[in-house]
Amino acid sequence: MSDSISKVKKYILDKNSSLTDTTFLETTDIIENRLIDSLQFVEFILFVEEIIGRKIDIESINIDDFRTLKSINQFIDNSRDDTG
């Protein structure tokens, strides 16, 4: 697991006391399981922006990019490639 995704996982675990490191998998659906609600999502996007070091265009956000740790990892990797 990359350092970036470890930070994302810790962020979500910290927000959800009932969740554990062993129950929160890279394929756990963050949206469907309501691990982040709509208000927290804005804060979460700001957190991801800090990780990737640039702004995310809100109008171009695809919710599926933030659905699982696996998809977030892909989004972060693609964001880094775009800045490359």
C-alpha cells in the first residue's frame, strides 16, 4: 500500500471508530457504506488535494474515483501522471 493510500485509509479510519484496519479493505465502498457523508466529502477532497499537491477541479469529479481505496489510489496515480 502506497504512503498516500495509507494516509487516506488512516483519515477514513479516524472518522469511523467502528471501522478497523482489518475490516476496511481496498475494495470497501466508502460511499455506499457511508464512511464519508456529503459534508465530509468536501473536507475529504481537500485532504486528497494536500496529498497530490494540487487542486482538484470540482466540476470534473467522478464520484466513482473516490468510491474505494483502490479507485482513490488510481486517481492519485493519474493525478501525479498529469502533473508529470
